[in-house]
Amino acid sequence: MILDGLSLGAKERDLELIRYKNMKIERQKYVSPKSEAWHGPC
């Protein structure tokens, strides 16, 4: 029971990490080095 709860919490943490990584990737798509240089630093 306790182990199941811990593994479930770990899975949730992994999902949060995956979401965070995906957000970073999405931002990099929109704000690529080329577009940053073109628009200037914001």
C-alpha cells in the first residue's frame, strides 16, 4: 500500500518533469536563436 503510494507519487513527479521539459521545448521552438537575434533580446 505504502509502496504503491510512493510509486504513484514518483509517476506524478515524472509527469511534471515531462510537462516541464515539453514546455521548454515548445518555448525553444518559438524562441529559436535565429528569431532571438532577429527580434533582439527581450
